[in-house]
Amino acid sequence: MQKPLTFRDNFPQILATFLGTLMAISDGMTYGWTSPMIPYFTEGKGNIVMTEKEAQFMETINLLGSASGLPFVLYLVNKIGRKKSMLIASFLGSLCWLTLIFAPNKEIIYTARFFAGMAGDMCFVAAPMYVAEIANHMIRGFLSASIYLMMLLGVIIVYTTGAYAPYYVPPIIGIVLTTSECILFPFMPESPYYYVYKGEKELAKKSLQKLRNSSDVDAELNDIQQSVDRQKNNKGKLQDLVTNKTNRVALILMTVLNLGQHYSGITIMVMNLHSILENAGSTYIDSSVAAIIFSVVMLIGGSISSVVIDKFGRKALLIMSSVSTGLVLSSITVYYHLKYNGYDVSSVSWIPAVSCMIFAATFKLGLGLVPIVLTAEIFPTTIKAIGMTIAEVWYIVGAVTSVSVYSWLIDSYGMHVPFYILTVCSFTMCFFTIFFVPETKGKTLDEIQLMLGGK
């Protein structure tokens, strides 16, 4: 019988996860940077003045950079490894923050935002792969979830410092974070799965010994070897995602979960929180304060989820999250529908503000975090780089299309119509989870592959 794992046993994995994902905090800052900075540039508070359209292009160019980075990360994670790919991402991120401090014009800012998107994409493909492959299966959910929590921490940092501190403060924080990863993370071991995949079993053993804080790793190393050998019939080609049953199931799950995240409203909420509250006619809270509270609540909800994900499982959190999020969205929908039909809702104009804050918690409880954990678990080693890159593509597609559809619907039909769609999508995610999403809690990566294949 295997002895219970202690904190000492798990500490090397926890430390490697923390040092390897400092870039995730920086990426969260990059993601939220435009929210406080658009008013900074449009109101002429600095040396560079932009129109509203020019300032909003900083968001678009960042997404374009994310999409452009996909081929590079797909090549690098298998060619040079997960660890070195994460280091390249952090180094590139550091250069981008440095450029923002000294940028003489908006064109240089656009360039920095483009490459920051590329660096962030590399981070959010390589880091989940690395963490899922180094973690003991009993704490894999917690460690994988920590990547997203650190990104949320970055959003909070940039919302507060961007709104209330000088312009150069967020970039300096970003430089400190990314430089720290460049200096400290090289001392951490590479993924043992990657070493086995490359045929370097002795290096895999040394890596596993460091990660498990034990010299007795032969049994687990053999399990990894058998897992990789069993997956060798997948040559890591793009068509293997469709022709192989296990990969095909993983692809469908990942696609629905990633699109479901955005069509349950998260990107719409994050990017349009100010206008949502203003259209509600709420006078109870300032939009800047609301944004900070919203991000803090997201972090709290995500933290709770990361603690309980390995206890209650992925499915339970997804079901609870999608149902509760659907109920919250339905309350916002009813409010806006009544307002659209001419009813006096001034006495209950607090409902959208409160509902948005509850949404931040219920969404992060499962919908906002579990898909990231599952995506890192369900693809085999030989196809993981391609699978997670495709996952990132769908994530970007979901973000861009959901915001575009939202803007079109409110302009054409009113504020309540897109919220009807978000509500339906959220409840739909509940039924999809019940009938199609497998429970991966407590299972090794090899057991997950056998389960997806129906074995």
C-alpha cells in the first residue's frame, strides 16, 4: 500500500509550478492592461495620445499576436521541451514590458502588444502541459488550476496599479515577474514525460527523482514509459486528432468546453463590465471599483475551486458552476428585458451589479477553471502539443466571436437578447457535462487515455 504523500513529498512539484508560472501573472496583467490604459491614452494623460479606436486596437493586436504565436509554440514544446519554451515566453514577455515603458509612439506600443500576445500564448500552451506532466495525479488538479489563479492575480494587479499608480508601475512589475522566472526556473527539472518521449530515460529518472523528492521512482517511470509506448501509434500528426478515437473524443470535449467558457459570458463580462453597469442605470458603485471587486471575486472563486477540485472532481464543479452561472445570468436577462419594455427598474438597479459579482464567483468555481485542467489532461503525450495548440485556437475564436456577437445583438435588438443566449449556453454546458465529460479526478494520464478510448 502506497504511503500518504506529505507536503515534503509534493514540495518540489509545487515549487516548480510556482516558478514556472510567474509568467502567468504577467500574462494576466497583459490581458487586463488595456482596461485602465485606454482612458489613459484617450484622455491625454501621457505623452502619447490615441483616439478611442486606436486605443481599442491594442486589444485586437494582442489577440493577433496570440494567434501568430501558435505555430511557434507547437514546434518548440516538442523540439526543445516544455521548460525551455516557458523560459522563452518569459524572456519575450520581459522585453515587451520594457518596450512599453520607453515606447515613443503608438506603433511601438502596438508592436509590444503583438509580441506580448505571442508570449502569453506560448505560456498558456507550454505551462499547462508542463504542470500536468510533472504533478502527482493526486494533486494535479490543484497545481494545474494554480496557473489560472496566477493569471487572475495579474488582472487584479494591473486593475489596481493601472488605475491608481503611475504609468510605468505595471510594466516594472511585469519585468520583475518575468525576469524572476528567467533566473530561477532554469534550476527546475524538465517534464519526465518529455524526456521519455525523446528517448532519454536516464534524464527522465533524474527529473522524476527531483520532482518526487525520492530515489524510488522506478515504478512510476515504468508507468510513464508504458504510457508513452502505448501512444506511439499516434505519430503526432494533425490528422491523428480526427482519425484516432481517443484523440477525437478529446478534441470534441476540448472544443465544446473552450467555446462554452466564452459563450457563458466571461470575456463579455471582463471587457464590457463598465458598459453593462452603465446601461443598467446603476448608481451604487463606481465602474473602476467594480472592476477591481470583480477581479478579486474571480480570484477567490478560482482559489476555492483549486482547493476542492481534487476532492469533489471536475464534473461536480462544472455542473454546479454552469447551473449557478445560468441562474445569475437569467436574473440579469430579466432585468434588462423589463427595462427594455419600459418598466421602472430604478429601485432594483442594484441587481446587475450584484449579479455580475456573483457571476465572477460562480463562473470561476468551475466553468472558468476546469476546462483548463481537463485540456492539459485529456491529450496523450505524442499529440499534446497539437491538441493544446488547437485548444488555444478555439479559446481565441470563442473570445473574439462572443464579443462580436454580443456587440451586434445589443446594437440590433437590445441589451437583454445576448443575455438570453448566454443563459441558455450556460445551462447547456450543464447537460453536456452530465452526459459527455469524463471524471479524471485521481486518475493517471495513462488511465485517462484508456478511459477516453472506451477501455
